[in-house]
Amino acid sequence: MDISIFGLGYVGCVNLACLAKSGHTIVGVDINKNKVASINQGNSPVSEPMLADIIKTQHSKNRVRATTNFLEAIESTDLSIICVGTPLLSSKKTLDLKNIFAITEQIGKGLIIKRKFHTIIIRSTVMPGTVDKIISLLEVSTGLRNKKDFAVVLVPEFMREGTSIYDYYNPPYVILGSDSEKGLKAAKNIYKNINAPVLEIGIKETEILKLVNNAFHALKICFSNEVGNICKKFNINAYKVMDIFCKDNKLNISTKYLKPGFAYGGSCLPKDLNALVAAANRQGLRVPLLKSAITSNNFHKEIAFELIRSFKKKNIGIVGLAFKNNTDDLRGSPAMYVARKLLANGYKLKIYDKNLHFVKIIGKNKKFMKESLPHIKNLKVDTLKELVRFSEVVVIFHKSPGIIKYIYNYPEKKFIDLVGHDNNGALKNYINIF
């Protein structure tokens, strides 16, 4: 395929080299004449392991060239890839997308002249809503129509400088976001040799995915550094601690706890996190990330309470009171926190929890229950049906497949789902907190 690549920085040059190596004919486009000249001499404008050799080889095979003439690049290719930078604005409030929109205008001018279907792939990091703006800009400026005359496909890149060639061929996945089947087909064709699953997801999910990935990587680095600082104060080898930490791929390095849900609770997480933060503070250490986890968790409890209050109904039903499903442990339960706050604010409450049997609750759990919610026996009901009939608003804290039929059968009642049941959210009475 004949492909034009707009932007000859790290991402652009790696795409140029690797796509040429896969047999495509590539023309790079950049306003920097030095970069263009470098490519046309068979050299790499950027320093990256293996990149220079690939460009040199592919240039000798007449598969790569570069130009400053964007119109000629559009006319001579079937597909364009945008790889321009999107730096943070000086205000630090959002990404600076002016380069992407400038390239979009250039491509639009080329499409007017070309008058042939063209696929545009965006590999630059963007903000949610960017693809819709690009499509609108192209349609308004050219008079052409999305999906009929052109297609826009967002394909986030997951490459690290220093290992970008390896990462190009071995990403965790190839994500394709588009509303055009023709555009998706073209994108799948050029990435078919990549050693990774190809996932087609919604445009908006695709837009935010790269930001979410990098935010998590930043959290991991900060977490490891705060652990390192704490270990150093206690004369503990932080490298050994984190090495063992990473060997746990059932909970630590896994998908566990990485799905949106409600606040954490229980007798372990709150206690141990608070203890670790306190230990660091006693040593004169600031651990803002670890401390912020406590703040964030408390914030999610308040979100739930405010959402319930927003409906201005007094009869509230709670599905699941223990700190998580399939247990009767009430200690540190975020649902218990919300229930107590509702009662303190004059709400009428009923609770259904299939695992909560008062005769079986013993020890510290029993003591906590009596101190925190002494009248709980008067609040508990035995069936979901009884709970729903009483309630004007039902708050779902535990996964409970049986609740789905009540969401359909009682359209006049509100159901707030805090744990993400398998429901498309199309029902007006079903409110997924996320």
C-alpha cells in the first residue's frame, strides 16, 4: 500500500521504517527540511536503536522518501498516518492539539483535489472528543462525507523510546477505533503482521485508553518510589521487597482490582494502608500517593451518598451490606458507611444481603455490627422482592444477578448500580455509577 506519514519525530520515523520493512511504500511529510533531507539520504532524523539501519535498507529499496509537499503526498497515497506531537499546553490543563488540526486541514485540501476515498489513521495521543472534531473539520472544509469519501481511524501507539522498534512489532494489543468498516479494513491490513491481538473498540474508549495506560504507569512508578523511601527508613532492601511483590501475578500484577467498582473496605486494606502511611509519617516521610488512596476511597463513598440524595426519595433499599460479595464481614464496609449516613440524614432503609445471617456473626465482626448499626435486625429483609417493593431507590453494592429482572419489572423505581452488572444501561431507571 502507498502510505503517507505526517510528522517525522520518534513515532513517525518508527512507523515509516517498520511499515516500509513490511513491504509498503512510504512517503514521510514534515515542515522540517532537515528531517526530510535526512530521510531522502537514507538516514534517520532521530536516534533510536535499529532505526537507522532499517531506514537505510528500505531507502535503498526505494520504499521510503520524504517531502514537505503535503498535497503531493496525499495525491500519491491511499492512506495517511498522523504522528505529530501533542504536548501539554503551558496551562497544563489539556493537550495541545493544534498540530493535529493543522495537519487535518492540509489533508482536507489534498482530498478536495484527489477526489478518491482516503483513510486517515491517527497515532498521536489525543483527548476524548478529538476524532469527532477531526471528522467535522474535514466534512465542513471539504464538503466530503465521513465513511463515504474518507475514514478516520484512531490507532494509539504503545512504544517506549529506546525499545520502540521491538514495541512496534510486539505491543500489548493493536487498538482500532473508527465508525468506518472500510477504514478499519485498511488499518487491519497494514497492521496484520503485528504480534498482538487486534481489538476494535469505540472511538471514545480508544481516545482515552492511551491516557489511562500512561496514568497507570505513572502511578506504578510513584508507588514503587514511595515504597522505596519507606523501606530505606526502616533499613529494608526495597529492591528485594518489590522483586517479591512482582512475583505475585494472582493479585499484585494481574487484572484483580482493576475494574471500576465501589470503594474498598474490609478488615485488611483500610487497616494496613493506614498503618503504612502512619509508619512513614512517624519517620518524617511524606507519602502523598499512598495517602491520597485513602482520600480517594472516602471520596467514592461520598459520591454514592450524593447520588442517592439527588433523587429526593426517602425509602432506600440496599443490596449487599458486607464489605464485598460472598462474605458476612461488615468491618470497614463502604456500604455500611453509606447506610449509616442515610439513617443519620432521616432516610428509611431496608437491607438485603444473602450472606448476612446474624446467628453466625461472631467475634470482632459482631462487635463492629452492634456498635455501628445496632438496629440492623430491624432493617434486614429476606428477599430481593421484599426489598424492591419497599424501596423508591435501590442501591446495588454487591453483584446480584437476580436484581436484573426487578430493574425491568419496576420501571418507576431507580436502581443505582455501584458494581457494574452486565446491563447495557438503556433503561431509564438503571443508573450505572460509571
